Amino acid sequence: MNRPRRGGFTLIEVVVALFVVGVVVMLTHQLFAVVLSGAQAIESSRLALDREANARRWMAGAWSSLEVGGGAGGFEGHREHVEFATWTMTPGGWFAPARVHIGVRGGQLVAASTANTMILAEAVDSVAFDYLLTPGERSQWVADWVSPSSAPLAVRVRIRRKDCRQQCVDTLLFSIGSIG
């Protein structure tokens, strides 16, 4: 005997529909989580690149406006750190002379003055400074330069990174303004 079918869904049809909707929601959630994670990684990388580009611009400006002698004090350059007077931008937007110390502190390359401290590079294992004594074909670099009245012609900065699988060293070269 055939009964006439009434409108509606059976319990099995409802359970299958709920299961399919649940799977779709779960896959959508995972897709959004992956997209969000990728966006955060890109933003983090962009900020790191911006910080390092700004640090290199700051160092180029600091080296090019370096001052030696008189009230500025001398140039004291060693293998692991350097200290000199330069013109730096104040929070008010103008430039003022400041004594700057650059070296590694707590795994970061840091430039510190009496006014502020700036992180120049992250995940730094060590830094080595070299100072150009004579230019030209037979240029001569020295590991220490301590003088109350003169500065080297250029400074080479070699930054060894902690986060590299192999030996990674960034080498930066900065010429000293008109002083040298």
C-alpha cells in the first residue's frame, strides 16, 4: 500500500544538509585564516624592510654630517662600536648636534644618543667596523680609529645576522662627508 507523500524533509535529509553546511563553513574559516596569516606575514616583512631602509638612510645622513674637533669631541672608532658627533633630527623637526654611539646591544644594532635610542637592525649576532685610511687602488682599512681632530674617509660596517642558516653578512659602506 502506497501512502501519499507529504511535503517536507526527512530527518536524514536535514542531517546531510547540516553536515554539508558545516563542512563549507569549516573550509571557509580555514581559507580566511590562511589569508589572514599571509597578510600578517607580509605586513611584518614590509615593516622590517622599512625599518632597515630607514636605518640605512639615517646612517648615511649621520656619517655624512659627522663633526670632529672643537666642541664636538673626537672620533672614536673600534672594531665592535663607534662613537662620534653628528647632526641629528630632533623631535621638533630641526637638526642639532648629538654624540652618537653605534654598537650591538641585546642582539640589535643600536644607535644611541642622549636624546634617544634607535634600532638599526634586528637579529644581529655581531658587527665589525672598518675605517678607510687611504683611498685608491691600494686602499688601506684599519680596525681602530681614535682621533680628537680627524675622521676616516669612509666606514665599512659588516653586520653578521643570527637568523641565517648559513653565514650571512650585510656589508654597508658609508663615506664621511667633507671631513676625513
